[in-house]
Amino acid sequence: MKQTMGVTSTDFDFLRDLVYRHSAVVLSADKTYLAELYLQPITASLGLATIGDLVDYLRNKPFSATHTQVIEALVTNETSFFRDIYPFEALQKFVLPELIKKRAIERSLNIWCAACSHGQEPYSIAMLIREHFPLLANWSVKLIASDFSSKALTKARQGRYNQLEIQRGLPSNLRDRYFHKLDNDWQIHDEIIKMVDLQQINLVKPWPSLPKSDVIFLRNVLIYFDIPTKKALLKKIKQQLSSDGYLFLGNAETTINLDTSFERLQLEKSICYRLK
């Protein structure tokens, strides 16, 4: 018998498998609250009564936009401006100054935020560049930001954030310089939005052609994957990263015991990785 408010373990197993097959994200069996929190609007929009009815609908239909909606709803989009500030400090103090010296002749720089969610991370990097590296205005700087979720990318392209999102990590001087009020929200200026090339890329599917990356932010992504997927992704990252480039992972992530091609580098309070 279907539960009215909750989700049965059998139905959640179907949802977990759906998410894994299309995003490689592993949802643990105790995350049923995600379905209860995020799937009710989709259920209601289809005129269905319960999440169990939604699962039946998904089981009996070919893969569609509704399946994509459900997957995107269940995958975490947790992010904030200048999240865990230390990687951004390392970028400002060490990584970009070094790369600017090394790239002085070609005057080009490529940065990739490989799971950008709602855009706070790439926009943080764009503001950092605008604030501290004015000489890069005359360089070819490609700041690519990607996510597998079209919904997340739509929000990122809008560049509009509510007060809570603004308060999480964004210094007030940057807010005042690069945002303006729009009703009850804050709208990032077009000059920052135009610095970021937003693309839809599923990291576990074939990638489009990308320029070699001097810096890759792949933060708080590996934690959602199983070990074979982590290894496969790091192998692709290794091929994408410039020979002298930098890889930033999340605080709880590492390449150790996954890929021996990388060496760990401590830059003050930040950890990053380079190819050996």
C-alpha cells in the first residue's frame, strides 16, 4: 500500500537507481527525506496524489523531461559564495600570480568550475579576478562553469540571489560593488555574468571539447560518487588539466588511493593537487 506523505523503500530504491544511472550520484538508503522534501511539487504538477504514484508514472514511461526533473530535484545543489574561503585565498595569493608569470607570452588562462550549481563559485572567481588582477582584462581568460542540471544552470544564468544566499559568504563590499537590489533579491551585474561561460556537462558522460584547464575546481563532487566513478572521473580530469595546472577538491575529498598521477600541495590553509 502506498504511503500518502512518505516514500516506501522499494520506491526509493527505484529513485536511487534512476539517479545513479543518469548522474552516477550515490544516494544512500536513508535519504528518503530528499524524496519527501523535493518531489511533492512534481507530483502535484502531474495531478498525482502521492510520491508512490509518481514512481509508478516514472516506471511506466520512457525516459522524459519528468525523469530529468526528478533526478535534478534529488541531487544536492548546496553551494555559496566563496565557500570554504581558503581555496579562493590560494587562488589569489599563489595560483593566479604564478600562472600569470608562466602565461605571460600567450596571455591566456583557462579556468573550469566543473560542478557550478547555481553559479556562486564561478561568480566568486570572476569577482576575485576583477578585484585583484586588473591586468587580466587584456588577456584571453576563459572561465567555464558547468553543471549537469539545466535547472541549476537557469538560475546561474539569471544571476539573481535571495538575501540568505547573499549573506552566505559574500563580503558586503563585493555585494555593493557587483550587485544591485531587484525587488527583495540581489542581481549580479552583467559585467560579471559575461565573464562566465555556463555549459551543461554531465561529468560521467562524454564531455564536449574543452580547452586545457589551468585551474579546475571540482569541489564537493567526488563525495557523491562511488570509487569506480571517482577513479574514472579523475582519469578524465588528468587529461583535461594543463601539465602545470591546479586541481581544487572539497575539504573531505582527495586523490589519494584513487589516482597516483596527482601530488598534494598545501598552500597555507588550502589543499590542492598537481600532476606529478
